[in-house]
Amino acid sequence: MEYVYIVECRDNTLYTGYTNDPARRIKEHNLGDGAKYTRGRGPVKLVYLEEFTDKSEAMKREYEIKQLSRSEKLKLIRNKKGDN
């Protein structure tokens, strides 16, 4: 499986990425081994996760989410939490 995720950084900014192992990736972000953006902004907290069977679909969705404004991302996060 492939995943698109959003993490909230310590400074309340949001970072979007994709991975095939969300737990490992979050750990990498928190150790400072993740994306350059999240270094120095940790710890990060996973706030959104989507699952895909295809890497290219996950990458397309990551791009779509990265094009959203902060308020649109927050709405996406709130709506996903409402699904539970």
C-alpha cells in the first residue's frame, strides 16, 4: 500500500508527503531524517492519512493536496476525522 499523509509541525505548519510506511516516515520526520521542511519543526504529529494501492495515484494525490491552501487542508483534515 501507498499513503499520502499530512503532519502538523511544532510551529503549527502543515507538511504533506507520501510513503509506503507511515509509522517509519513519521519517526524519520521526528528524528530530523525526514524532509528538509520538517527538520527543526519537530516533533510532528500525523493528522491525515489516505491509502492507495498504486504509487502513482498516491503521488498525484500528494500533488493535489500540496496545491490546496492551508484552510482547504484544514477542512480536508476535519472532514476525514468526521469519517471515523
